Amino acid sequence: MGEIVAVTGDGVNDAPALKKADIGIAMGLRGSDVAKEAAHMILTYDNFSSIVAAIEEGRAIFDNIKRFAAYVLNSNPQEMYPYIFWVLFPGLPLAMTVMGVLAVDVGTDLIPAMGLGTEPPEEGIMERPPRRRDEKILSLNFILRSYFVQGSILAFSCYATYYYMGWVLGTWKPGLSLSAMPPSPAGLKFHEASPAYLQSLTAYFFPTVTAQIANVLCKRSWKASLFAKEFLNPHHRRETLEAIAKWHPLGRTQEKIAFFVPPGARLARFLDRHYVLFNFVSNPLIDLGILFELLLCYVFFYTPLSRIYYFAPVPWHVYLFAFHGTFLLLAFEETKKYYRRKGHSLEFLG
């Protein structure tokens, strides 16, 4: 009939059905060894509600793997376009170096992507219909959506900041040729590059970080708004707040004092009231990743390492301008989630 069938059992006679089923589930306490051997899943405490919890966790893991993959793929277009345009249009400067690509892939993107893999199940995840039996984590449609939707927005932000830097340097103005930027060094000998060209590389690289900040935060949910209390699963929200409330920097000795409210409890109440702030800080690994990639940018631009990665500091307003990608991608994702809450899946938008 084309259905996915789960069979529960505990006896020897149940073994053939457990083996044949799509998911055979054996009882852990009263189940026979034969039934356990034939099953795909064992309920250690014979509690059927564990099946629901396992399915929820499985869906969350599947979602997190796709989030991780999509986040990493989103930064690929802005790495590829400079080389494609450089080959197709002679005279166009190369806006991204190989060292810049490495700085993104093994530097700035690494920890935030890992943070996406630790996300708890999203609210309403069990209300979704089951995914297709033949659905793959990485499919051609998935890769194309990652490249040409969020990836193109990120690439647009990089080029916008790149040409803004050209306008600041006085080499490019609206209406001029796109090649009217500081030229690449002859033979791509980057150690001979001009300071203006190195600044243009910085201006192209930095929006990768600023846009990915919005990207990693928005990817934590499929349809819940980052600015809504429903962004976090209520069970996870409650557990996290309870853990924060129990925290005390000096131990638990002072809790015996009358009228004394531990700092952890005060912090938990504050975050419960200001749920938007709590949404932003509820995944410490993502927050650490954002701080880490901003710190890496400082190291790449302002330390001797800049001579290896071929970057140079730019004026402060260029860094500020690069954050337009953060707001652009945030607005796109929040609009998409709004329509998803209205019943439109919008799968083609990533």
C-alpha cells in the first residue's frame, strides 16, 4: 500500500515481522533476545512514548544536517563568481584570492556551521507531514537553491561593498565600467599588489562574514520568526531557563540568606521577559562562532597575517556599509517565514 510500517513485538514469533517491517521495534525489558536481534530499534524501558521522542530527534538531526550543508554552500557563489567573471571578462580585477576562499571555508564559516548542528527540535516539527521516502540530504535542487537564493544575496552584498570601496578610492563611479577598480597585480603576484587592490579584497571579503551572521541565525528555524517567542521549542526554552536560574558564580551558600535572589535566577527572569534577546543568545556555540569570525577578520586585516592573506584595513564606514547584507538577508528570511506561517511552503526559496 506504499505506507511506512512500524511493528512492535517482544517474542520469538514476532521476529519475522520485526525483520520485515520498515522499522522493527522490540521491547527492551520483556523482549526476547531473538526479537531484539531482528529489530531496528529497542525500547529500553518498554515505553511507547519513546518512539515519538526518537522520531522527533531524528527529524531534528535531519534538519540540522541540511542546515549545516546549506549554510556552507551559501558562501560558495561569492567564492566562484570572481573567478568566473575574471576569466570571462579580460581586464576585470580578481575580487577574491585563493587565500580568501580558505579563510572562509576553514576559518569564518567553521564554528557557526557547527553550531547549527546542535540545534534542538524546532517547535511544530512533529506536525509536519513525513518527508518523501526517497528524499536525500544533498540533491541537485537543494544545491541549486543554496547557490542561487541565499548564495546570490550574499554575493550581491560582497560586490556592492566591493564597488563602494572603489567609489571611496575614487577609481569607480556609477556609470563607469565594472572593471574600473584597482587592477589585479601582473601575473597574480599578490605580494606586488597595490594597497588599493588589497583594500578592495578586504571590502569583498568582509560582507561574507556580515551576511552569514544573519544567515546562521535565520537558519535555526524553518518558519518561526527570530523575533517571536515561538522561535524556540517551549520545552527547550524552559530547560535552558531552569539551568540558567540554578547558576551561581559563588556557589549555593548565599541562597540561604533571606530575600537573596541568586544572579542566575535574575538573569533567567530577564531573558524570559526579553525573549528576542534570549533567541539570539540561546545557542552559545553559534554566538561563539560569530565572535570568532569577527575576531578572525581583525587578525586577517590588522596583524602581520594580512601579508599572507593579502588584505589591508579599510575605512570604518566601509565595514559599516558591509552590514547592509546582514539586514538584506534578514529581511528576506523573515518575509519567507511569514508566508510559510500563512501556509505557503516556498521550498524553492531554500
